[in-house]
Amino acid sequence: MAVTDEPLISLRGVTKVYGSGPTAFTALKGIDLDIMEGDFVAVMGPSGSGKSTMMNILGCLDVPTSGTFRFRGHRVEELGRDQRALLRRKYLGFVFQGFNLLPRTSALENVELPLLYRGDARAQRREAAMAALDRVGLKDWWDHTPGELSGGQQQRVAIARAIVTNPDVLLADEPTGNLDSATSGEIMEFLTALNRDSGITILMVTHEHEMAAFARTIVHFKDGLVDRIEASEGAEVAG
């Protein structure tokens, strides 16, 4: 789809409350945030600041208690569970800190999983999965199980699985959290190239300032609110 001046994602007054009565906990207290297509956004903040809750909402894994969440202009909070699942399968890819690969399954079969859930034919799945592994430099490792791969290779398989459906948005939750510094840098270089060359919008939660520096935009969360937004080179662009 063509890039427009309209935000790809727009949140207005988004709140999230867990529980009710005196034990209720407000994780998000009114989030206003626009994310443009093609951006690379790092989300930072201390534990309990609301960043993971926001990512769950952006990933259509949860819904706001109040406020509006628009994706390409469509009101996501008004969608039913099945409609959100379709949006997730068609437009979103996910990468996790723990890789979440099936341990006794080959790299190729792990990457095929989203296509299997989508109902693609076997030959089509295999071709797309091999192409995704090629993009992450692991085509020759297609028959290896996660236990036969390094941590960096496992994360690249996870990235291949996330991009095999050609999503518009890649949501990455601490993608370098289980990796050493050198391998973390390699993964971030790859994500940067993916964002630059393929135009995939990347939203990444991280605690590490060195990893956030790879992003174009850094959103800082504090106490359930957006505290500030800055360019990755440190120049504040909004507050």
C-alpha cells in the first residue's frame, strides 16, 4: 500500500483498566500517539509503565477500556475477536525475547507456521518460508532445529517467521533480551535494514538504550502515560 500523510496507527485517549472496584489497576491512563508508516519506533520505560500493555493493544491481543485505536483509519477497538485475529494475521508480525520456536521442529517448519494457520497450500508455504529464511541469511539452515542453532540464529528464524506473511508492522518485544551484545548488534542491524529496504514499520519494546538508538523514534512511557517522544539521535521532537 502507498505511504500517506495519515498515521498508520493512531491512539487517542486510550486507557486500560484491569479489575474493578478498589482493586482496579489502571495500566494506561490516556495515551495519545501517532505512528507513521515506515517508522522504526522504540518504546522504553520502567517496569509497570504501561509499554507492554500498549504493545498488546497495538498487536490486537487486547482491547482498550476506553479511547480510540485506529489502524489505517479503521476503529480497531470496535472489531470483534475474529476480526482482530484477521487483522493480526494479515498485517502484523511478532518477535519475542524468548524466540518462541517449536523445539523439535525445523527452521523451515517454524517459519511456515503462520502460513499454516492461514490455510496456505503446502507448496506455497514452503516456497514463502524458504524465501523468508533467505532474507535473514539462513536458507542453508532450513532443516536445523532450534537446538542446533545459536541464539542469534534462533532470533533470525523468529524474524523470518514474523515476516513470512509480508506484514505491514513488526512488533518486537525485547528482541535482543536473550542475546550477547555482539549478536544483539547484528539483530538490530538486520531489523534496521528490514525497515529501510522493505518499508516494514517496526515497533520495539526495549530496556536497552544502545538498542533503542537503532530506531528513528523513541517513545518513553512513565506511569501509564507517554512521558516524551524524541528522535533517536537525542533531539526531542515532541513532549
